[in-house]
Amino acid sequence: MKILVLNGSPKKEKSDTLHITKAFLDGMNEVSAQDVHIIHTTEKHIEYCTGCFTCKRIGGTCIHNDDMREILDEILESDLLMFSFPLYCYGMPAPLKALLDRTMPLSSLAMQKVGDRYEHVGQADFSHLHYLMICGCGFPNSKHNFEPAVAEFKLCFPNNHTIITVPESPMFNVPQAAEVTIPRLELVKLAGKQYAQTGGIAPELLAEISTPMIPEDTYAAIANAGV
């Protein structure tokens, strides 16, 4: 499988969330070798979308001549898009959001009704693509934190999507927390293995991955002690 990982963290390789993503990929690789390319969005020149819709009128050509043209080609050549990012203001970091905004050339101005909502008609065939979101946050639990990012991802990719959310993710960069982070990464690895085998992840496993690794009040006390 050809996998394109879009890492939205400004920390790049040191990203807390990327630990989770790499564990997932390790699980997939246990089933069969995967063709993986990781793009750190902060390393790319991606201009902001101006909303001019030129790309939708002249066959998909954006007014900006930057790295996004190559990224769009790679998106269409991939089988799985993995969005790996830390939660920023209940959404994705700005560089990754800019990349997502610049996927406009993949659709046209024409609209069609799908179910009870309208969508733009595609200018390219991306029906083969699957989408996976892995998001970590620094809060002690998942309540009233991930919901906006999850909703956006589901609306952007209504089909073939899988979502993993993990609270207390800064602990993945703390060696002293290995007692709890290593078992959690093993669960994520198992999820990757399941995904490679079946194209999905058992709901009970997803639920376990999204639970706090240590008691919420303990985590909050440790975090506050370092303020």
C-alpha cells in the first residue's frame, strides 16, 4: 500500500503525535511492507488559498506555483492519506489546514446532492483513497476536545475514513512515562495490524486507545507542576 503521511506538527520528527503514527505504521508493516512517505508540512512552501476558484475553472491549475502541485500529484497516487497532528485550538495546526485548503483543484465548481447535503463534483478520481486521522492532545481526557477536529475530518472525507484520538499525548516524549506509553503504543501497533488486515479497527480497540493512560487528576497535577 502506498501511504502518504501528512505530519502537521511544527515539531516534525519530535512530534508527540508522530510517536502514535509510527506505531500504527509499524503494525501495518508487520502484515506486509508498506510504501510510506512522510511530509512535514512546515518544511513545505504552501501558500494560503485565496478563494479565487481559478483552479476549479481551468482544469485544476492553481494560481500559486509552490510545493502543493507536487503534493496533489502524490495524493492522487496514494492509497492511504494519514493526517497526523496535535490538536491546536480544537482543530489542526495552520500549515496542515493550509494544505487541506489547497486541495481545491481536486474538485470543480459544479455541485451535486449526496444524501442530504451538497458536495463539489470531483475533477480527479480519488475514489480509491482511504483516509486516517491520528490526533493527540495535551489534555487529560478526550471530552469536549477532539469533537471539532473529528467533525471536520468526517465532513471532508465522508467515505473510507478512520479516526484515532489520544489524550495525554505529551507523555510519549517523556522517557519516565515509558511504563504507560509503551503499552499504549502496543495497542496502536495492534490497530495498525488490524487495519492492514481488514481495512478497519475494532471499535473496542479504538475506545481503549482513546482513554487516558494515567488518572486524569494525576496527569493534570504533573502538567501543572511544570508550569
